[in-house]
Amino acid sequence: MLKQAAHLGEAPVGGNEEELISDIIKSNEMMMERVDGGLKRAQHPKGHGCFEAIFEVLETDQENLKFGIFDKPGAYPALIRFSNGAKSDDDHKDGDAHGMAIKLLGVSGEKLISGTGEVDTHDIVLLDNETFFEGDLEQFSIFNDLTAEIASARRNGEDRLQAVLNGLWLKVFRKLFRKDILTPALETSNQQPVSPLRAKYWSTTPYLLGDNQAVKYVAIPDPEPTVSELTDGVSSPDGLTESLRSSLKDSDAIFSFSVQVQNDIVKQPVEDPTINWSDAGAKTYPIAKIRISMLGDLSEAEWAEIQARSEAISFNPWNVTAHHRPLGTINRARKLVYQEVLKLRRR
């Protein structure tokens, strides 16, 4: 068992942690959409494609950043999946959370998970909101429990009466009882970029960098998006996918990748990912550049292959070496949830 990073504010395993994680796994199983005899992801089910890229680690004079994949300048081949957080079938303008998941290739070293069938990879999972939508494992479990049947009804068309009742209960619950659980989640799922390539992405949860510092990750398009590019959204069911394909037809897409370094364990806590580290004074250091390769004129068969790769690929924040270990209770839950959902998808 890995030693807790108490010096960075990481809490020990709680007495009911195993039970709460088990409940979250069950909720995610219920959310999974059944398609053609298989199961889609419970979270981020609609992919906009999975694209080849280069993740270039830059030279830095910050010695404290030179660990793991950032140890020295160099370039890793990568695959990057863009996705919707909740919606499984459309990109309508009313918003969603959106993901940018990065799989680096050719990364040696013993990983913190096994049984994935992968060798020499490293996963980085990002969201287009700076903070996670729940602050602790109990809140995370309650949110998943309240929304699981609604998501299942929308995706699988079953038990619609129960879904309607749950929806009404959610409104009452939010208004009268626990605004702290539902309001942040609704705000997180209200992002409206004009393209996955023009959104800003954060890890939301913290990670070790080395042994004695906690960091979060940030990926920002270059050039930086305007306010309208972050808020105008799209109006067609495949608007984000179409925008992404159009943008990559004639040019590469570039992101600046940075780390935010914790400098105050109280103001920038490990165990409450709803806290905005930027506002709390964490310093940000550019450490890499991401270049997604231009597509050119693809045939429909070639485009279908990109979409199929988006469905098949898997990610887990724990597919990293010890120098990059995920920190905090929420990340411990994500490790097991991702593993169990992947087993169901592969089955």
C-alpha cells in the first residue's frame, strides 16, 4: 500500500471509503449505455475523435519540476481523445463538461496500475473546468446515486417514470437541502466552447511531482481562446466534432501544457478539489507543448477509424509512475471506478 503524502495535506483512508467507492462503481455501471451488445463509458461517453499528437517536454530552469516525464527535454508520441462529459449523443448549445485525455507513448517505468494490457504509456486526464464538481467522497457518492437512474433512462430508454421522479426529487433536493452538491456539478457541466480545440483544460485533482510537491495540470490552446470561443457553443448535434475535424483539416492544433505548483497546503488543499488553485495563489509553469497533427482530406473510412479508436481507447489517472501519483481521496476512488468500468466495457 502506498504511503500517504501527509506533508502535502493528503488524508489517510477513511473508515467508510471502501463502501462509498463501491456505491460509486454501482452508479457508474447503471449509467453505461448499451449499444450493439456492448457498453459505452459511464463518463465522457461521446468521443469527438482520438488523434495523433506530439507531447514535447520543454527545457526549464525550475529544478523542482524535473521528475518523471518532465525529467529532461524530449518528445513523446501521443494519442488524444476529446469528449463530452455527460451527453452521449449530441453537442447542443446548452452545454456540458468536456474532456481532453492524453496517452503518452514510449514512457518506461513501473506503473501504479496493472492488468490494462498496456506497456510504456502514461495517461493524463483533463476537464474544461478548473475545479472538480464535488469536494469529498461522500458528496461524490451522493451525486452519482442521484443522477445514475436519470442517465440510464436517457441512454437506455428504461424506467422513465423513475427517472422523472428522480429529476423532480433532484430539484427539491437542490433547492431545500444540498446546494453544495448539485450547484457545482451544474456549473461544471455548463461549458460551451465552439470547438474542443478552443477550450481550456485542467486536471482538477492534484498529483505528485517527485516526492515532495503537489501539482495540477493545465492545457491551454495556443493562441489562447477568446471569451466568445469559450462561451458561444455550437447549435448542431455534432457541432463540436464537425468543428474539430474542420480545424484539423488544414493545420495542426497547438496547446501549451503547464503545471500549477502547490505552495500553501491550506489555501491549495489536496483533499478539496473544488478549490481553485489559481485564485489561491499557486504558481503556473509552462513545461510542455502539445501539437496535434493536421488531418488533411480524410476519407470517410479514415475518419471512421479515428472515431473507432476513440471508442476503444481507455485511460486511467493511475497509469503513471510513482513520481506522478494521483493524490487525494477523489483520485483513489477514480482509480477503482475507471478499472471496473473498463472491465465491463471489455467484457
